[in-house]
Amino acid sequence: MKNETEKDSAVYLNSWIKGFNEGYNFIFKAASFAQKASNFVLGQQLMEQE
């Protein structure tokens, strides 16, 4: 299990490194996607509360 977790972590970190090497707009795109996901989740929670 530990080796699998380490491998997954390395793949994840390498994807961020690749993105930064392609340009700093990568971080803004990631932040935009995170905001959209957050808005979706919060919207779903509000709908469930009504």
C-alpha cells in the first residue's frame, strides 16, 4: 500500500511540475476549475437544504 501511495503522489506532483513548465497560466486554470467545483458542491448543498 505504501509503494502505491508513493507512486500516486509522484504522478500527482509530476503533473503539477509539467503544468508549471508549460506556463504559469496553469495555476490560474487550476484555481478556476477548483472554484467551479466548489460552487457546484455548495449549490448542491443549498438545493438539498431547501
